[in-house]
Amino acid sequence: MVAMRMRRVVVVGAAVAVVATGAGGFRVAPEADVSYRGHAVLDGGRLGVWLETANRGPSVLRDATVRLRFSVPLAGERELPPHCLWGGEREVLCRTGGLRVRAAGRQFAFHLRASGDPSEAVVRISTAWNGGATDRNPRNNEHEVLVPATGDGYFF
């Protein structure tokens, strides 16, 4: 006869989820709602993106990674803000750092140059990694912004 030990997770007043691990076990994952807002501008082949990260809670996150993808090839100097790196020819990954609940997080400003002078660009923003948290509202951390070359700011 094999004795089985059962564990029960009781949570009162906190938002967590029980998730399976690869080793057949389980762990409790915090719930956090990562979100992004900002705007993008395209003018004369110059592409600017301003992005602010946030966490609507209910749990604090130690770190997350935001991904930006661009529909147009980029040229010239490809300097990035601190905490960011290139993930490919048209992709940037940025570390958000700690995200407190209902507080603004890290802000990023990208000043890039597109190859040639495109009439429009698409900027896609999403979460690449959220620190292992569950997110019941992923709609506010996935944006696709069409940015015509008008010099106007297009908000997300």
C-alpha cells in the first residue's frame, strides 16, 4: 500500500494561481497584470517610440521583459536605451525591473532610423516574460500600432 500525501493551498485575500512544474510538482504563482502605454511617431524615416510599463497588481513583480517588434528594417546607429538589447534585426527586448502594484514602472524612449523613408510602420509591443506570474488580462500588454509617416503621435 502506498500512502499519498495531499497538500491543499488555501489563499485568503490574495490572488495566486497553482501551476504545474515540469517535474510533476506544483508551485504557487503570483498574479500580476503587466501593462504598457505610450506612443509612436514616424517622420522622415525617423521612428520614435515612448513606452511606460506598469503593473495593475495584485502582486508585485521582481522583473519582466517587454518585446518591441518593428515592421520596417532599421538602419544607421542602433543605439538603445539602458536595460534594452537587440533580439534580432527588427526586435528589441527590455528589462522592466521591479514592478510595484498600481505604480508606474520603467520608461523607455527609442530614437531609431528606418531604412529609406517608409510611408508607415507597425510597432508591436508584448510581454516576452512576466516573471512567472499569471496574467488574467493579457490584452493590455499586447499592442499593435500602425504609425503612418505623418509626424503625428499614435497612442497605445
